[in-house]
Amino acid sequence: MEERNQTHVTEFILLGLSDQGEQQSLLFWLFLSMYLVTFTGNLLMILAIIMDSRLHTPMYFFLSNLCFSDICFTSTTVPKMLLNIQMQSKVITYEGCLSQMYFFMLLGVLDNILLTVMAYDRFVAICHPLHYMVIMNPKFCGILLLGSWILSVLDSLLHDLLILRLSFCTDLEILHFFCELKQVIQLAYSDTFLNDLAVYLVSGLLGVVPLTGILFSYSRIVTSILRISSVRGKYKAFSTCGSHLSVVSLFYATGLGVYLSSAAAQNSRASAIASVMYTVVTPMLNPFIYGLRNRDIKQALGKLFSRGTFSAYRILCFKVKL
């Protein structure tokens, strides 16, 4: 019998979060609302940083890139899910599945590395304040951002190329609302040793190294803050990294929660439901964490809204005169 291979695969079936037809409408409006909040919140953060010259610093440069990454990260999965619900279809093409996996892994790794870079930025700002602008100069910030993108691209490209060599069974149902790498690998009937090895090695490397860097940075930050004599100085120093620490905690807590739930659950759908936390909820909450805890962001958003309101008022008055 002629061996079937990946060239015969045309589509996968995304089973989604629920089989209940009456729940599809609820899921559609719930995820549409969360996606719009995520998109709007992160876009407002980017616009506020661009429009306010006081925020043209390394810290907010990386924050704006994190917001952009979060918008793209959510956009790789949620719109397709919403389209499938609206069209009452669970199909995603083979090419579409590969593309979704590629960008999902790229942007997920990019988020992780950017959080590490932002931790280093806070380390330099608090532990070496006099040399901050010398160390975190525009050229070095650009190199850090470029390096983050290169590592992310190489990681996702590696996994996608390894997927291309696999042969798949006829049962191509994925118990998820997007093409999750491990579940796609499990559908293959050819040898997946290299794929599994790449998943564990690269995931471990890109998980342990950034987390170690973040923990090291904050250990030095806490040590420096404790040396400050005044209470006001300690509060000011900690407030500069409080928002980032909250986002890091949320990012790794949700990721660890998904890992533990998928390891303990008999049904893979439980893992799919848990993954909503880091694919949708975390990118949605990040702008609120920075917006509510950062006075500079609050002021920049206030200026942005007032400027937008004033522009809208001028346009309205002009139309009335006409």
C-alpha cells in the first residue's frame, strides 16, 4: 500500500471548547468581547506611548512592543475561532494550521523574551541609575528587540519545519480551539521523536533561561531597594517595576496552570479551556495592569482621550457651521 504523507492532508478539524450547540452563541459573544477589549486596550497603550514624548524611554519602548505582540498573539487564534462559530464550521486548512502554529509560537516566545528584556531594563534603572541612559541607549535597545524577534522566528520556524516531515492519520480532530503544537504532533502516525525532542528542549531552554534572568534581575532589584534608607524612596523604586512584576507573575502563573491542568486532566478539552487564560485573558489584562498602576500611563491616556475628544468636537463644530 502506498504510504500516506502530509501532502494528502488538506484540513484539520478544530473541536473547540464545547460540543453543545446552545453554548456556541455565548462563546461567540464572550470571545468577541474579550478580543475587542484586548485589541482596544493594547492599541490605546501604544498610541499613548507614541503621542507622549515623556514616554519615549526604553521602558515604554519595550512596553509598546509587548502591547503590539499581545494584539497579534490574540489575533492568531480568536478571529478564526469566531469565524468558525459564525460559519458553523470546525475546519481549518493544513496551510492555515501551519501558519497559525507558526505565528502563535513566534508571538508567544516573543512575549516571554520581551518580559525578560523589560526585567533587565528595570534592573539597570534601579541598580545602576547613573548609567541607565548610557547602557540602555537606543542602539542597544534596538539590538535587544531585534534579538528577541530573531530567537522567536527561529523557534517557530524549527517546529513548523519539523511538522512538515510528519505523516498524518485520517483522524485529524484537534480537541482545541486552535492548532496546538503538541496535539498536532499526536495526530501523526510517523515517527515524532525529533518533534518531541525539539518541543522539550526548546521549550525548556526558552522557559528556564528567561525565567532565571527575571528572577536574577528582581533579586538584585529587591536587594538594591532594601538598601534605600527612606520609605518614600523604597516605594518610588518599587513602583517603577510593580506593574511589570504583576504581568510576569500573571504570564508564568497561567502558563504553569495550563501545563499542570493538561498533565492532570484525562480530557484534552480541559487543557483547551485552561489555555484561554494565557491566550486571551492575560493579553487582555496587561493594559489594565499597566494603566491602573502607572501614573505616567494614566496621564498619557488622559491626554490622548482629551486630544481625541477635542478633535472630535472641532470636527463636529465645523460640520455644524457648514
